[in-house]
Amino acid sequence: DRSDAEISNLGGLAAQMFDQLIFYEGHDRRGRAPGYIVEILKQGALAQGKREGDIDIRLDPEEAWEAGLSLGRPGDLVVIISGRGRQVIATIEKWTKNKIL
């Protein structure tokens, strides 16, 4: 149950740490409207100077994970932060099945 300010701060921290950002919402939005949390994250990132073109918004977690994996190039670090580890691993395994990393 993070406050809007805490969510914005998380977006700002991500902006300072990573070149490209893909924000998504989990299934439990704690009563917030769809898209609200990712918009707060985005605003926090923009407040730290991240360019809007470096921020991607996805409402579906699996779609976001796949988009992040698709952005990665040899030598890149792709970081997926989620409370659904098994689902993330399944998505990575599915995505990499026919790919050479």
C-alpha cells in the first residue's frame, strides 16, 4: 500500500539507474484505476530528467517482460522487477526457447 509519493520516488530511482524503462502494473492495483500507478511511475521518472521516449508503459505484466527482453542486445542487462518470479521465469524460458542470447 505505497503512497503516490513513494511510487513516484520509485519511478525517479529507476530513471537514475536504467537507460530504458518499461513500467507495468500488477494485477492488484490496491483500488487504483487502471493506468494510474504507471502514470505516477512515469511522472517520477520524468521529474528526474528521463526522456519520454525512453519510457514505455504496458498494463499487462507479461507483455512488459517480453518488451524488455526484446530491447536487450548482447552485453545489455535486462532487469525485471516483479513479485511473480515463477511467471517471469516462464516468460523468459518461452521467449528464449528459439533465441540465442
